[in-house]
Amino acid sequence: MPLNAAQREYQRAYRVRHLERRRAESREYAATHREEKRANARQWYREHPDRVAIQRQKRALKKQPWAEYSRTYRLRHPETARANVRRCKERMRLKMAQDPEYAQMIKRRQSAKWRRHSLKRYHGLTVATYDRLLAAPNGRCAVCATDKPMGQGRRFHVDHDHQTRKIRGLLCHHCNTGLGAFRDDPALLAKAIAYVAMNQTWKQATEPTG
């Protein structure tokens, strides 16, 4: 006989309370009865071809990409999604503490992911476009031609016009900081050049000869 609302609610609460135990039992059973489960699945597919066809049709209708499906799932089940993220992070943290090689691999992967994200978000560039910009001046700063990026990130900075947002090139840390300090103003830069040249001439004139 069908269950009433109270019985269905009790079953749901029971599954939630004993979720981890049920998952552990399911994994243990799957590991010890692998061939039996496969045989049962093949038999069920043979005995229910109509239901198999319906399931395949439903999967074919779900043409939305995985990212869209994931976003929709998080909106519909926010608490479950957050719990899954916390559980995955905890498993990763434990494995990184136990396996140094795995930890290094995860750090490299996260660094590459953040680089792709930051280039796309702040400059609208892909990694391939950045590499082409870097190859144009033979992997050197577009101003001073050094091959050492310097700075914290140890990568050349993406220089852009702050008004038009147009990408101008790649600069080392010192040149990028210098242009920013002079506010991209050619007049200020010209005055700075004249100032340095004047003082350099004065220094040469005052140096003792002989």
C-alpha cells in the first residue's frame, strides 16, 4: 500500500540522518559484488527495453552544457551544493597533507586556473593571447627590453590605456609601476626625462677631471 505523507517524511529524515553510513555500505557492497551488480544491470536492461529507451530519450533532451546544469542545480539545492563543496575541500585538504606530490600538483593547477581567470576578467585575454603578446618583443619588456619581469608574480604585467582599456603591451614590474606613477601623461614623462638629463649633465660638469 502507498505510504502516507508522515511515512514519506520519516523515510526522508532517516536517509538524511544516516547518509554517510548508507553511502559506506553502498560502496562496500559495490566493491564486494561488482560482477553480480553488472550481471543484474545487464539483465534489467534486457527485461525493460521500453524504460531504457525512455531514459535515453530524457538524457538526449538534456542538451544544456555541464556548467549550466551545475549552476541550475546549485540554485535549486543550495544547502546540498554547499555541503558537497565543503566535503570535497576537506577530502582535498587531507590528501594534500598526506601526499606532497599531490599537493604540488593541486597548487600548480590552482595557479594556472587563477591566471586564466584573472587574464579573462581584468583584461579580456586568454593565455594564448598573452603568450603571443609576450613573443612579439622576444619575451622582453616593451619599454626597457629586460627579460626579467621582477615583481611579486614573476610575470610581465599587461599594460593598457586606462581610458580606452586598449591593451598596449607587456611590461616589467618597474616600467609598469613607473608609467602608473606618471599617470600615463606624456607631458609629465617628458619633464621627467628633461629633469634626469639636466641633472646628469650637471653631474658630469661638476665631476673633477684628471
